[in-house]
Amino acid sequence: MTHSHTHAAGRRTGTTSRHGGRTAEPVPPQIPARRGPGGRRLLAALLLVGLLASVLPWWLGTPAGSLRTTAATVTAAGRITGLVAGYLLLVQVLMMSRLPVLERWIGGEQLGRWHRDVGATLLVAVLAHLSLILVGYADLRNHSVLAEVGTLLGDYEDMLSAFVATGIMMLVGFSSVRAIRRALPYELWHLLHRSSYLVLLLGFGHQFSHGAQLYKPGPVRTGWIALYLLVVAALLWGRVIAPLAFNLRHRLRVADVVAESPDTISIYLTGERLDRLEMLGGQHFRWRFLTRGCWWQSHPFSVSAAANGRWLRLTVKVVGAHTADLRDLDPGTRVWAQGPSGTFTAAHRLRDRALLIAGGSGITPIRAMLEELPPGAALIYRARTPADVLLSRELDWLAQARDTSIWYVIGSRDDPGPRQLMSPDGLLQLVPDMTHRDVYLCGPPGLVEQSVRALRRAGVPRRQIHLATFEL
Amino acid sequence: MRRAFLAITGLAASTTALVVLKGSPGTSQVAQDLPAAQPVSPTPQGVDPSAAPDAGPAGTTPKSSVSAGAPSSPKPSRSTARPSGTRTTAKAPTAPRTTTKAPQPTTRRVTGPGVDNEYGYVQVQIVVSGNRIVEAVALSLPSGGESDIHSGDVRDRYNGTGGEVVQKQSANLNTVSGATETSNSYKQSLRGAIEQAF
């Protein structure tokens, strides 16, 4: 390939004179104020306090020294894990409620990671609860564990549904183990995961008919029910009311579909009151295009231009059946959007300067963010061939208007040039003050992983590295 | 994934720690915690299901005397004090109740048959006014060790003027988790009492 060695095909540095730049921008985007980690820490602390509070009724209701037999001790451990599991289940659902406050303060990416970790803990807590209670009760009545299962299922109200809920939860948990998940079709996995709402429903009853701390009317029971109501309200708000309000307010429609490269398209959207759309460059929406073949699918795409009050644009690489259908969208097609979400924005920066690393179509959120970053940013754009470079005219213009240095690094991953450049030393040579910058990364997983490793080795603190990941 | 591992380890460790802390009766810290903690939690439980006027004195007075008198073994205070409390004051609630329900003269007490099970002896008494059960009292429930806790659960759930017996007006009660035998014996005695009464 002729261009395989043109790894640094061009460097365009913003000039100090602003006369060369285009001044077509109607409203110069402002640099958003920094959003500190305060909100995230507050929410994390609240969730932890809730965890302690959920075990407190057991602590207060159990007389000290009462756990003299093994059966009593095991049963008590079963009750504690039960309370913890009940609480964690609510936290799990809350984190996926898409509540605007959570999306704003914590961000979908971080929530996804928390959801994963809490999910694993929840599964262990539920299984511990089940087995400890079974062993404890069986010991108490001198039964075998199997006989105890029979007693619980036969004599206890709501226990059958609780067992079903446990089964569903195990299924959901195991299907989310990374290796298994990759082997499953996305739709099947998604359906399985959706069934966890059933866990919420089926597991509800037994907590109140048998939970030693919950069956008595009183503040504990009332509080627990209130927690459930709160989470359901959050779900309704985040998944139904907020999107409904957003779409009724903005009524987005496709205005035009433009080819950016042979396999990339830009979809321009217009709507009402877009000047009041609160969106940051780098954020994404979940889009649902309301045509016959597409309405049932919702996909996350970044917006590839900062909010300008007149139109929105998303730039999409055609990789699958759904994205191929998007090429044929007719102007006027209604669009249902859910968002904006994401913490991959200029507002979440920790430093004054930024280094952006984009791979292929990963340029789209970075292109939008460039308009809002303080001047002096640096962009490294990795692409396999010059034809894969997207939006280059806009990037050149931004380089001048926003005083941004841009390096186009073209070539295959294994070529010596790009390999050298993307190493810790290569990066430090390009951007000597890298360790004092925020680094924003968006691109294919291989590039992201490799870059994070290089950045960490070069001494960039982990919290200064921002990743755009849509995957849960 | 590393954080999930940490969280799971933390869950196991803290559950063990909680159980151990509660399980050791001798430690001074727990003994100090207990009197402060105890009035907080069980009293609201006592107030709600049982009759509001008599639950306060009946629930608190024997408890405080026992826990003050025997600090070395604070554990049985809650459960053993309760039955004696309800039993000794069993006559006390009748006085205010008959005065409040003065227009209805047909209030009677019916005691069910005693039922033995492997944990102890169960006997139930109901107070019937007209065609309604207005109160249920367990005259005897298994006691000692683990049974205290389960008997306490059974009593809290079924007994009183607002318990499940009064709500359901029958012996068709839900089994209390962890206390199947005692629940069944309770139901059996209650069934006998209902048959006698109606």
C-alpha cells in the first residue's frame, strides 16, 4: 500500500492569526463549565449509606448473644445476605433507570461498570441468602436440605415465585459473563436481561410475607416499600416520562442523509426548540428511527457536531443490517431519541488541556467535543487509509479556529510508523506535556486498549483518561 | 471485575463480622449496645399489632426490668419477658376493653386445646365479641434457646387485636417462616378454640 508509510501524513497547527479561519460559525460554542466529581461522590456515598441502613433493622432487631446455635447463626447470616440482596437489586434497577440525574452526574459508561460489579455481588448475595436460609432452617428442624426445599415451596406463601426469581437472576448473571455474552446474539441477551424486571416483581412478595425484619407493619416495612416505589418511579421517569417530554418538545425528523465516505453517512436532523437542547459535544443519544424496518431497534450513536440551535448530526459507519438501512432514510422520517447521556465531554475534564485520540469513525464524538474544549488541544487521528479519514475539512477548520494541533496517523496497526507513534515514547514525543492533559479516547477496542496501556506506561493518571464506550 | 471481587469479599467478611458480633454475649460493647437498641426496635412492633392502650406498658416494663436485672444474659429478655408480660397483663386489657365496648355485652374468652410439638407446648385463647374474634392470645408457646425467637415471631404475627387471627377471622393463617411447627400447633389450638366459640 502506497500510503502505509505516510503515517504522519500531515500536521496542521492552529495559527495565532485568526484571519485564515472560516468564520461561518453563527453562535461560537462556549466552553462548558467543569463538572467536578462531587455529584458522583455524593451519589456513591448515598448508595453506601443505604446499604448500611438496609442491614440496620436486623442489627437492632436481633438481641445480642441470641445466636447460640449453629442453626441460628447460619439463619442470621442468611437474613443479612437477604437484606443486602434486596437492597442491591433495587440499586441495580435504579442504575439502569436512565434517570437524567444519574446520567448527568455519573454517566452511562460509569453506571455500566458499576452495574456489572454490583450485579456480580448481587448474584453471590442471593445465592448465599438462599443456601444459608435453607441450611439454617433445615438444621433447625432436623430436616435434610432437600426436605426443607419441599417445606418452603409447599407451606410458604410467595416462596415459589422467589425461587423462580432466583432462577431468572442466575440465568441473567451467567449470560452476562463476558465470554458467554459474546457467544449469544445481542437480541437474545437483551431479552434475557429485560427479564430481570420479573425478578423485581417475583422476589417482592416473599420479602414481606417472610422477611423477619419486614413482615411486621412498622417503619422498616414502610421504608422498604417506599424504596421499591422510589425505584419504580425512577424507572418510569427515566424510561418513559423524560424521553416522552424530550421528544414531544423537540420532535426530531431526518432532514438529510449525506455520504461522508464510501461506508460512512451523516444524518442531519432538525426539530423544534433545538436552541433549548441541553447537550454537550461528545454525548450520545439512543436513536430509534421510526420507519417500518427500524422502529423496534434503538442504537446509541454520538452526535458529531456540538449543539448549534439549528440542527443535530450523527455520523455513522455502515457495518450491519441496521446501519445499512439508515442509508435509505427519507427526509421527514420521525426520530425518537433518548438522551443525551455520557460523560465523554469537555465538562468532565480535569485539566486545562486535552489530548484526543480517535480511531476511524471514533472521530465523531471528538469532532463535536473539539468545539467546546479550551484552545490548545491536540488530536491524534488514527485511520487505516486516507479514505477512512472522516470530516477532515471540518477538522482543518477547527484546527485553525480553536488552536488545535492535529496529527493524522495513517496506516495499518502493524506498520512500523504507527506502531512507533502509538508507543509511550512516540506519544510523549508528539505531546510532551501529555501527563498534564486529559486524554479522550474513542475508537475500535484494539486501539483503545493499546493506547490506554501506552498512556498508563507514559505516566498519565487513570482518572485523566476518558473512554467513550457504549457497551454495557 | 476486580471491584466486584472486592465487593463480594467485603460482603462475606462483613456478614461474618455482624453475626460474630451479635453472637458473642460476653463482649461489653454488645452489652452496652443492647439496652439502647432494644427499646427502639421492638416497641413499634409491639404497638402496632396489639392493642394500642395496653401494649406500651405491657411491652416495656417487664423488658426493662429483666435487662437491667440480668445483664450477663441479656438474650432471653425479649422473648421470655414477653410471654410473662402478656400473660400477667392478660387480665389488664380486659378491663379497658369491656369499658370501651360497653354496649356489646357478649364478650367472652375461649381457650383452645393445648398442643404438644417437638419444641414445646402451645395453647391459644381468643376473645370473641358477638360473631367476631377481637383478640388472640398465646397462653403458652415453646421457649428456650432458638424457640424464643420463633415463638416471638409467631406471637408478633398472630396475637393481639390487630394480628393475623383477628384480620383473617379463621385458623387459616400463613405459616411464619422458620417456625412451621409452632405455627401449625398454634393453628390447631386456635381451630379448637374457634369450634368451641361458634
